[in-house]
Amino acid sequence: MIDQQIKAVIRDIADFPKPGIVFKDITPILKDPALCNGIVDAFIDQLKGTRVDVVAGVESRGFLFGLTLANKLGVPFVPVRKAGKLPFSIKQKVYELEYGTATIELHTDAFEPGQHVLIHDDLLATGGTVTAASELIEEMGGVVAGFTFVVGLNFLNGKERIAPLCDKIVVLAEY
């Protein structure tokens, strides 16, 4: 049911950010507080039995539901940011993109070694960014508890890419 509610409000934007891409715009979801709460409740329901000590939200749309999810779970939220955005001591990970590289960062005190970190982002496409986030978390001594996404683009095979990292993958609306 939550998948139908999400799909009913997501906007398709043709040729964004470049020609040939159909962008799944989640911003209409944010105008519906009941749906936002339903999304977080659906994540919590599907995470039952999963140890989560910290939620890591991937910049920037991963912050939207990641913080609320962390609050409802009663655990800290930490932002996974693009390079140069965090003001304190950081650990970073460079990863490959289709054309070039990107860098993500976490504060060195984001979590304690051994803590179970849930990685949240709004959309699962190829899985490149959350793979890099997983590797960074593990390099810092954390354990990847799972992944949560509002939307998944199955034709890009992101689930298959991240499944070896952790088999707890929650995607609420799949295309």
C-alpha cells in the first residue's frame, strides 16, 4: 500500500539532469505529512529485528527521512556529506562515477567502532554512493546494519550491487 501512495505523488521529470534521464522527483511527498509519517513507519516496520545503533543519511535527500527515522528509532543521525561540507575532523572515501570520481565524508566521531549503522538515501539507482558509504563505515569500524530507500530503480541493478554488503535492503517503491 505505501508503494502505491508514494508512486501516486512522485513526479517524473523528463530529461533531468540530462537528456534521456527520467528523474523521479520525491519533493511532492514532502507536502504530505501523513505520507511522510507513513514512509518512516513502513521503514520501522520492515526493520523489526534489525539492530540499528546509528542512521547515516546520504547527502542530501537522504537527510529528509533519515533524521526522522533515526529519531523514531531513538538513535543518533549522522550525515554522509560531499567533500568539503563537514567542519570537524573527517574520514573520506573517493569512489568511481560513470564519468570521473566523487568523494564522500563522515566525521571521525560519527559512531563508535562496532556500532551497527543503517544507511538511508532517498533513491537506489546503481548503488555506487551507498557502496562507498558502506566501505567508509566499515573502514571506520562500523557494521552496516542495512539500507533503506524510498524509491528504487530496479533496471539499474543497484540492489544486486549492494546485496553482498548487507542483505537487509528496504525499498518502499520500486520501478
